[in-house]
Amino acid sequence: MADLIIRNGTVVDGTGAPATPGDVAVTDGIITEVGPDLAGRGAREIDADGRLVTPGFVDIHTHFDGQVTWDPIVAPSSLHGVTTIAMGNCGVGFAPAAPDRHAWLISLLEGVEDIPGTALAEGLTWDWESFPEYLDSVAAKPHTVDIGAHVPHAALRTYVMGERGAEHTEAPTEGEIARMAALVEEALAAGAMGFATSRTEVHRTSEGTNIGTLTAGDAELLAIAEAMRRVGTGVTQLISDLYQTPDDEVAQRELDLLERFARTSGRPLSFTMQQAYHSPERWRFQMDWVDRMVAAGLDVKAQVGVRPIGVLLGLQATANPFLLTPSYGEVAGLALPERVAALSDPERRRRILAEHADLVAGLEPGILRHIVGGVDLTFEMADPVDYELHTDRSLGARARASGVDPTEMVYDLLLERDGEQLLYLPLFNFAHGDFGDLFEMITAPNVLFGLSDAGAHCGAICDASMTTSSLVVWSRDRRDGEPVPLERIVHGHTQRNARHVGWLDRGVVAPGYVADLNVIELESLACHPPTIVVDLPAGGRRLMQTAEGYRHTIKSGVVTFSDGEHTGELPGELLRGTRPTPT
């Protein structure tokens, strides 16, 4: 008798093959049989009639490095069909960690990833120093999902170089370079999934200083690449400013460095590719390079988001358009109900709107101007959230059509739902005001679906729901252009990601594969708008987003969520290294 049989579903198997009707049988956490009208009975049976059966989703770009040490649920990712995560991305994390670097590492993650430092200071147990010890600490705690971790370059650098390692202008000595390479070898041998680094000006500590890895040189990086070649395992993930520089020569120099790293390591490499407003065609330059590298035999991929990377604006969020006005500043410290009452006062409203107009007039083009005055790039988050954006549906367009001042509409919306209303402003992948370029990105042959940043940007971004929204926007409800087949979207979130990082035992609904599965009612699938919850250690706040339509999520044959509710089961494990293809 099978432990579990899912019957009468429409199986989207993760390979990109056409959906087929069938049953799925599971025993001892492994899929044992897939096909129509399976014989026998299961100890538990789930009727999936009229529903999809997909592999569990594999999110290769999260920042749960701190959260997994205290939180077994790993939400919001686990609420959106994700059964395996990768963390340590962008070169930031908490190991290796010398005892005197704890505060600095907290400052780094607070600045780079907008994770409350007070929550990290209280929640982190620091029962590790080396990276292998960190893996042991994670492995000792049960979770709803399986977890893999990169060696983060920023932590590695400061562990070896001390305070100098936090300064990107400081070069390591030959001995320090050798030590970093040796520690990467040690971490990979202990089960690290790879090595991650950051080369972007955007990443700064909470004090505003650049990340120490920003300008790491060839000697340092290629020594780490050589270490990866020697071990013969692991992938590389990174973010670089090359996606946003308008300078072709700067971009090409960075790509040349990535090519040297990939050739030296002989290991798969992926990097962030998104579209900036001020450099809207740079992603094409990157994509052409990726295609050339693949044609030359290198395993290089661009990580792309399946929707615009959007910041959330609200009175409880990290940012709102009026935050920098003096009259808002006078009440910014009030509790939300008192602040809503103060902002509802007509005189204060008049002053804030006048100050806001002066502020916007003096701002240079850029992200800050978008956040403060980008009414034509700002959207209301209804319930369910409509993630297919077009400037024709922006608040600016809506206000002008109604004969209302757009900034006044934004102001009044932020007061709705007792001040809990959030607005959505895409910062990347929306340079031309529609999804045309994004369609080209996600359907390119050499991309990975990533960049959810789940676990990070606790008061500004909530993109862990990309798995859910992509099925809705691209395959079910697409209205402004060509849809993407459901099978292709599922493949991008499952087998393709898993295969790139070497987890070959998952991401496919077939005999022998790990029984990570979703039973999805596509007609009702939807993202509820994010809300601010106060559930981090030390009373820290974060964005949380739930979904409709996931009837069951199954991890290693165990039902972890039913209709959005956690069942209490925690079958997730630490993934050490690669996993072989099932026989």
C-alpha cells in the first residue's frame, strides 16, 4: 500500500511536457508511480479532480539565512508552493562568523536586505563560527522546506581579513586569499551548495558603507574559482552593477571577469539580470553574452524575476511618498491610529501635499524620485492583487481619468483600511510601462526564475509570491499580450532551477523523484495583498503575503499545508551538496 495517492489530477510534471491526467503514488517520501487509474489504495488519498498536480517549487534566491535559525515555517515562501529554498545569495549571510564580527554581520544584513537588526540580534543563536558549523545548526532544526546554503563572500572576507575585509578598497594578502580559498573548499566539502558574492553599489551596511566585496579583484575571485574546480562541486551566484551601467566598456569588463571565473571554476554560474529605468536595454547586452557563453560550452545563466521587482509603499512600510516632507515627519513617530488621525486633518494634508510638490520638483531622476513622485508607476494593491501591470492602469492614469489630482489620490489611498493600505511601485523590469520586455526575459532559453529575495526587505518588498502570481498572470489571466504556457512556467520554477544547482532528485513528477508536490486549484489561485505583521524576534515587523488556491503542499510525501494552513508537519531537511538523478 502506498503512503499517499493523489488521484484524478492534471499532472504538470515540471519538465515542460504537456499536462496529462493521472494519479501520483508516494511511499517513503518518494514518488513511486505516475499514471491514470493507479491500482491499489493509499494510506491517505487526495482527490485532485479538476486540479493541477505540480512539483513543489524551488526558489533559488532567498535570504532566510537568519530566519531559518528561529522559524520552522519559512513563510511566506512555504505559503506559495515552495518546498526547497537556497539562501546565502548575493554574498551576504552569517557564516563563517568570528565572535567579534556578529554585530557587523547584523549591520550588513540590516542594510543590504532590510531585515530588522534588533530581530537578528535577538533571534540568532550564534551556535556556530565556521560555515560547516552553521550548516550543522540549520540541520538540527526542522522546517517545512528543504534548505541549501551558499558560502557568502562578505562574511568569508571579514572572517579572514577582520575589519579590513569590510572595506572594498582593501586587498587581501596572498595568505588571506589562500585562507579564503581553503575555507570555500571546507564549506563545499561540508555541503555548501556554492559560493555567492555581490558587486553592486546598491548593497550597503546599515551605516551606509559599501559592501566589502564590491571591487574584489581577480586574484581573490579566481583563487576561489580554483578552489571550486578542485572540489568539483558547487555553483556560483552573484549580483553586479553591470545590469544598470549605461557604459558598454564597464559592462564588458565585468562580463569578462565573470567569464574568467566560470572558465576557471568549471562550475555553473548565475547572476542577476533585471531592467533598470535608466538603462532599459542593458539586459539585452547581458542576455547576448549569456547565449554566447552557453554556445561556447559554459554553464552560465541569467537569473530573472517573473514580474517587476516592486517596492511596497505604505504608512507601515519602510517607505511612502510623503515620508520626507516636514509635516509628515512631525507625526511619523506616532502609532498608526494616531498618525492616520493626524494625516486626515485637512490642514496637515494641505501642507504635506504642498511640501511634496516642492520636494518632487527638486529631485533628480532616479529611484528616489520614482518612490516619491512616480504616480504613473504606482498601483493599488487590491484583493486579490492584480500583478499584470500597465501604465494605463496606474494611479496616475486613474486619477486623470477621474479628474482628480494623482498625488491627492495616492495620499487618500494610503489612509484607507485604517492606514494599512499598501501601494505597489515597480523599480525594475517595467521601463517601458508594460510587460513586453519581461515576456522576452522569462521566455529566453538561458534564464532561471529567481530574485524573489524571500526573507529580506521586510518592510519594502514581498516578492516571495512570484511563484503564485506567475501562474496567474502569464498562464491563466494574461490580457495585454501573448501568454506563456502553464507547463513552461512550472518548469521554470521546478526542474530548471533544481537542475542548475545540482538538485537532480526534485522538480519532476516522476517515479524515483522526491515527493515534493502541489495540488493547485488554478481557477481560484490568487495572491492576497501583503500585510505588515509583527512576529519577528524583539517585536520586529515584516511583510507577509498569503494565497488562495493551494489545496495541498506536500514535502517529501508529507502534507505540510492544506488550504493555506500549516498542518504542523516539519519534514524539511538541510540539503548538503548536490543530489543525483533518480535511477
